[in-house]
Amino acid sequence: MTSIIYFALAVAITAILTAITCRRQLARKKPPSYGALLVGAFSASAIVVIFSLFYFAGASVDSLDFWTNPTTAGVRGYLHEWALTGLVCVVPAAFVVTKFQRKIKQ
């Protein structure tokens, strides 16, 4: 159940951040680019990973023991989580960017 909530939160934040980025580009009289896709997807995934770190590990994230403990995922594990969550978030970001690009062409 927590994985469904995790990915639902990631998709929701991705859609919001990508829409904000596309609106900002439209306000500057530029068409939304696929850079907005990457910004929305990977910044949203970073927010979700940091949120999940503090939610599940609590204040122990601030200690050096948490990152060097061999029983936890460590830095490499959380970087992998960030990258894989970012790849999942690319799909909803692509839908948002495509919507804004079609809105300009009409």
C-alpha cells in the first residue's frame, strides 16, 4: 500500500511542477520544451525521495551512522531510488508538456 501512495505522490507532484515550469515558459513567450519534462520529473522525484527518507527514517537521516550503516541502503541505494523514481515520473511529465505544446498550436 505504501508503494502505491509513494508513486501516486510522485505523479501528482510531477504534474504540478511540470505545469508550473510550462506556464513559466509560456509567460516568457517561449514554447514549452522537453527540458521542462526533465525539470518536472527529476525535481519531483527528488522531493518524494527526500520526503520518504524523513518519513521512514526520521531524524536519524541527519547522522553519519545512518549513511555508513551497512544494514541501510546508503547513498548509492537512495541515488538509485531517485533515478528510478525520476524515470517513472517522466511519463506524466511528458503528458503535461505535450498538453501545453498542443495548447500553443491551437
